[in-house]
Amino acid sequence: MKKAIFAILMVIAGAALAAPMTNEDVIKMVKGGLGDATVLQAIEASEPAFDTSPDGLVRLKQGGVSDMLIQRILSRRGNAPATFAAPPPQPMCRDCGTVTGIREIEKPRKMGTGTAAGAAIGGVLGYALGGPHHRGAGTVVGAAGGAVTGNVIENRAGANRTFEIGVRFDDGNSRIFTQETHPALQQGSRIRLVNGALTPL
């Protein structure tokens, strides 16, 4: 007879372990004669689904459940494993990328254009300022001075540089951008392409 009762109790305990445990399951095990240690072990191994409202606690006490077991049920109330929904995938920013390199390039110069233009302008001014007796000399001096000035201006213009900026976009495409001013970027900088201009992120 004792073996039959024990088997029934084990079936009850096994059923309690297989499903979320409720107040009624605990009361059933206590009334079935299981000791606090056994019931406690079943509570620890179960998925908690206890009613810990005042009415639920009163039902446990009226069902013969000890204060020690009730306190453990209260502590198990918030121990159910939490589940978190994965955040939705963020859309790819096709205008975002990484600077792969920056190269400074000197502009090619058109030699002689500034010198010739400067000489012509200087010659005309020299002829006008040389007076009736010195127009020939004034023309020569003006042409020489204008040629030098034109050459200096040409050299300065030729000293301008452009900058090539390589960018690899997040979608895998690579492009090279050219601009006249030094970019406020460096290799590895994150950028976004806004209206054709590279903007730091």
C-alpha cells in the first residue's frame, strides 16, 4: 500500500515538473504527504506559475503549505527566464562609407600663357607711359616686367593642388572623389555622401 501511495505521489511530482508549477500543484504535493525538502526541490526545478496575490497565499496556507515553502514560492515569482525579442535589422545606409585613402595631386601648369599675356599687357603700358621720345624703351621695359609678373602669377596658379579621396561604401562599392580644398578627413574616417559632398559622421 505504501509503495502504491509513493508511486502516485511520484507521478504527481513528475507531472508538476513537466509543466509550469502552480499553487494547486504545491498544495497537492503537501496533502499527498511529501515533506518540505521534497516539495522544495520540486519548486526549485519547476517553471514557476504561482499565484502570489493575497488570495493565492491564503489558499497555500489553508492547503497546509509551510511558511518556508510559501517564502520560496514568493522568491521564485520573478525567476522565470526572460525572453527578449531580437531588435529588427537596421536598413543599410548606402550613402555611408569609410575613407580608404587621401592623395594630394598637383595641378598641371600651362607654361608660357601667363608670360605671353603679361608681356603683351606690359608692352602696351610701357609704350603709353614712355612718352614720345622713349616709347621704344618703355615698350621693352614694360614687356619684360609684364612677362615676369605674368610668369609669377602663372606659377602661383599652377601651385594649386587637388585632393583625391577614396571611399568604400557600406554596400561594397568604392568611389574616388576629387575636391580643391584639403578635406577634414583622414584614412578610416566614417562619412556620409550628402548632395555629392562627403560629410563626416
